[in-house]
Amino acid sequence: MKRLALVMAAATLLLVPVVAGCGESIPAGAIATVGDQVVTQEQFDEIVAISEKQATNASPSPQPFPSPGTQQYDYFAAQVVNMLVNQELMKQQGAELGVTVTDKQLDDKIKQYNQQFGSAKKFQQYIEKQGMTMDFATTLIRNQLLTQAIYEKVTSESKVTEDDMKAYWKEHSDSFQQKATRTVRHVLVKNKIVAAKVQALLAADNSDANWKAVAKKYSIDPNTKATGGNLGPISQGMMVAAFDKAAFSVKKNVVSVPVKTQYGWHVLEVTAITPGKTVTYDQSKAQIKQMLQAQNQQTSWTTWLEKATKAASIKYASGFDPAKLTAPASPQPSAT
């Protein structure tokens, strides 16, 4: 579905919730301070109004928006505060790291959205339907690009060595085993009498054409009746027990006797058997590298973000501390 990410999801890209103390000396009209910069009540109210309109316009049916004072509203408010504080934090860190978003980068991203929606006009109509102005959406997109650019700079030195990959391979070699599979087709019917009739028809002629004809006429499986009952390749343990046992015991190209499961009666045939095998280190290397690289980048990002957050000396106005907004309503019982 073509759509711009909603305000909350989009603006919190790659971020973690900010945790800081509730401080004094918060200027009037502000809900938080990040260093010497403020996050205003006006910014907070704007996000609330947009989110409420998005809920009202939700398709296929409107969604109820939480009322102030409820736990649901407090959780929502905590997300909004975290989002706005993180936005300000990224602006400050971008300046400190020398990371910027050029007008060309912003224009190129907006052009991508225009193409996704079919035209600039359609994209703008969508923005307005979400309760946003184009200026607000543009700022949101710029913040996304800035956060992504900071992430790339912070994590650019996260490397994965050959030794790292080999060590992972040795430790997790079992997970690189490819299970044996069987390609199975079946006809599912309601009772044993019809199943016996189907079995006789297919045993007499198990050609693809006859499977298609019989499945189309008799099968009650809506997902496979139009494709000759084809379930594709399955590995042991994927299907319900009785079906699984039959599929992995019947010989290839032999039509089974009727098999009962909670779904009805199945007549099945195995059309191909693929033996299991071990994927070698060389075959797995690219996958391992990608996974370890992502893990290292996330670790680098989280560590950096925690330090940047602590250094920013974030303070909240009364009633806007996310930690308090999301705290349990009553003390939790202690473990015994």
C-alpha cells in the first residue's frame, strides 16, 4: 500500500526512548529542554492534533483516540515527547558531527514520494488527509534523512572480520542445515466416503491434468483447489501430525490412502523429494556478514545514542516525563 509513514513511526526512525530526569527551570510554554534548546507545548499539541485526525480518518473504519487522563493517552503522550526530544537531539548532534541534509537530498526524497503516490498533487492530498501541512511533512522527511545520515556516520566504522564470521559459523553450524523437503499435492474433502472416491480416481490416473480436474471438482481447500492441490515443498513438522506422517512415509508418485485430520480427509501424493544438506561456510558467508554487520551497527548506534542523550542534559516539565507517563499505575508485587 502506498503511504507515507505515520508521524509517530516516521520520526522515531532508528531511535530509542530518551530517559532523563525531570528538571527545574523549564521555560514557560515548554515541555522539555535539550541542552539550551526547548521543545514547546505548541509542537506537542500539533502532533496530538495530527494524530487525532489520522485516527478519525483511519481506513476502513475510524479508530477511537484516547482521552486525556487515561493510561492510553499517557502512553501516547510519552511517545510524542520522546519523538520531539529525539528530533531536537538529532539536530544538535548533526551540527556537532558536521552532518547535514542538502536541499537536493530533500527534493529527491519528496520526488520519490510523488512517484509512489502517482503525482505531487496526490501526495499532497494524502498529506492533507493525514492532518498535516506540506511544510510539516517536509520537516518530518528532513528529520528522517538527518537521522539516517547520522546513523550511517556513527556506524560507519563497524566492521566484521573473517575470524568473526568463522567463529559464528562454528557456533551456529546447526542452523545452516537445510532440511529435507517433499513437494506434496492433496485433495481435501469432508468425509471418508468422498475421500475413497477421490483416492480411486487419482490412483487410476495420477497425471497433472487429472489432479487438476479432481481437485477443482472435489477439494474444499480454497488455497489449492485451483492449482491441482499443490502445497509446494514442505519440511517435516510443518503440517499437522497425521498429514505430516503420511507425507513423509508415502513413496514418491504413489497416491496415499485417505488421511484424517481436524480439517477433513486428505488424499495426497509426493511429487518430488529433496534431500537435506549442510550449507557450507562459503555459501553462508554473505548472510553471516550481513547479520553480524547489522548487530555491530546497532550496538555502535545504541552506545553512541546513550552517551549523546546523557550529555544533552534533558529535562522535562511536570507532567511530561515519559518515564512517569508510562510507569505502572500501582506498585508491582515483588517476586518471592
